[in-house]
Amino acid sequence: MYPWLWRHLPGPAPVRALILAVAAVAVLAACFQWVFPAVAPYMPFSDTTVGE
């Protein structure tokens, strides 16, 4: 997958690296902003039994 991305991005190597870094940050931000909060209620580790 990574060689395919590298070959299909425009520009010289530094520009490609910058584009990949920005894309990785965008994916990580989207996960923390929308994906993880949407999945959190379905995770079993939020069901604590301490104090019952």
C-alpha cells in the first residue's frame, strides 16, 4: 500500500513526504474526533464493577 501511495503522489520526495504526513495527521484527527467517540459506548471496558 505504501509504495503504491508513494508512486501516485505528485512532486519530488520532500513534497510527497509532506503530503503523507498531513494525510496521516488528518486520519488520526478524524479517528479521535468522530470514530473513537462513536465506538466508545460499545466497548466493554467502560463497564466497571468497583464500588458496587
